[in-house]
Amino acid sequence: MMKQALIGATLLLAFSVPAASQPPGLVVSVAASLYDALVEAAGLYRGAAGASVALNPGGSNTLARQIVAGAKVGLFLSADDIQMDAVEAAGRLVPSTRTALVTNTLAVIVPAGSRSTLTLEDLAGSAIARVAMGEPSSVPAGVYGRRWLERERVWNRVLPKVVPFPSVRAVVSAVEAGRVNAGIVYLTDTIGRPNVTVVASPPDAVNRDLGISYPAAVVRGPSEAAGRAFLTFLQSPAARQVFVRRGFGVP
């Protein structure tokens, strides 16, 4: 019993060490929709450079707040410019490191087998009762989704049905489980998801106007050099092949 208590106390101490006193290393805060691609890219980087990267995925708005509050992060990959602007305004970015990394497009999804087509008018109609999307005031995918529906003049009719979520991954899970009738996500989040069906997406011209872009930038702190090195790798042909294969566009 005494030995078990000692082990428990040791583990508690290990997880209670303040971030400032932990060993330095590259932590990358990455938008949830980009996480799977970053896992693969980080694996390639480890093989090429012998350096490991710790990924901290989440909603871009949440990650931005963490960085502004002083999180020990070396690189930030946001799903929109608004959240990156907030971090930059707080003086947390290394000047001249901000770059547009990849682009994306939106998609309307439904549970697999429920229907094969769905127009935005259908989405606003009585047949659809619950629509999942990222929080439309703060989560980038939700902000873009709202902008799309406003452009098509159906937002006011869809709004009463909206079930907001903190990330697109949560939206996909809700649609897969059938807890909602439809969801608005990034097209890349539907790849490898057999339990959802893509039923609508903005035309190319509309998607360009929406301007879905993922900026990346090095964050001030002890990991600036490591952040620069990994950001350079993410713009290499090897990393770009990963992004394109997973459905992202590259500027």
C-alpha cells in the first residue's frame, strides 16, 4: 500500500510541474481539422530531421486564447486569419514568420444512407430539424459556414436549427451518430469517414470568395528556432504532398 501511494504521488508530481520548468521542446498548436495531416507530416519530419514534435490540437479560437495567455507553444496553425490576428495583436508572434499554409473548402454532410442530395434550400426547409456546425461566432468552420449561408440568403432560416460545437471533429461525430440531420464541416474532415455522406459544397467561385485559409506562424519563446525549422518543412514538397492527398489546397 505504501509503495502504491508513493508511485501515485510521483505521478501526480510529474503532471503538476509548471510548463515553464518543463524541458524545452517544440509544441505545435494545430487546428483540429489539420491534425491528421500534421500527425503524418510530423512523422516525416522526425524521419528526415530526427526531431520530434508534440501536437496540441483543438478549436483555433481556444488555441489562440491559450497562446495569448502565455502557453508554451512554438508554432501555431490556425484554421482562419481572425484567430491568428488575435495572437499577433497580443505580440505573441515572431515577426515575418506568418504564412498562408493551406486552403480548404466547406461541405454539408448527412448520416450515410439517409439521403444522397441536399440543397441549401432543403437545409433551411422543414425536413431538416437539427444542423450541426462549429460555433458560428468563433469557431472558424462555423464562421465560414455562416458566411456561406448568409451569402445564399438562407442563414436566418437555418439559424434556429443550429446545434453549435467547439470543433469540426465534434460536428462530424454528431452526424455519424445520427444526433443531428446534417452538419457543415470542412471537406477534408469527410475523407475516410464512411458513416457520413457529402451532399453539398460551395462552387469554386464561392469558395474562393469565402477565403478559407490556414495561416501558420512561429510563436515567441524558447522554441522559436525549432518552430522556424518545422514551418520550413511544412512548406516543402514532401509535406505538401501530404496536405494535397488529404484534400487540402496549397497556395
